[in-house]
Amino acid sequence: MSEQPPKVDTIGGTSTVRFDSGDGTLAVDGGGPAALWTEERDPTYEECVAQLGVQALGRREIQSIPYVRGQGLCVVTFADRAVAFVRGVSAVDGDAVQMRAVRWPH
């Protein structure tokens, strides 16, 4: 299995995953698709795509995903032109959380 490295600044756009501090959830803007990643290690591009194919969340589910520190999320973003993996890396701090992301062209 080959790993496709992420490329920087080739797609443009804005974040598609947002945090709602009122109810402590994440939401995927634009309707997804999205799939949870529960392993401690980060997925490869191929693993994220596979997870999206077999365990995609429903339209309602992607609008209120409970934020869990350490949990990952695979998402198709930027009008279907990229796949991203985001992981919550901090506890909720007031109205914010810290996350890290990897984005691959799709």
C-alpha cells in the first residue's frame, strides 16, 4: 500500500470542521462525508478513504459529533477535491479546542 504524502497550498479554501462550544460538538460544513477514526495512530490516505467508504456518518450525525480529545475524523473537503484527517489534541478550553490536520489531494 503506497502512502500519498500531503501537499500544502494546492487546493485553497477554508476549514470544513468546526467546533460548537455550546454543546461540545464538531460539525462538518457542506454535508460531509465524514467517518470516525478511533485508532491511536493516524491513518494513511488510503485508510481514510476506505473508512469513508465503509463507515461514513449520516447527514444528521455529521452535524453534531461529540468532541472527544484524541478521537480522529476523516472528511472529504473542499468540494470533493481533498481528503483530510483531523484529530482533537486538547481538552475543551472555554469556547475552543485545539486540533491538528493532514490534508491530501483527492
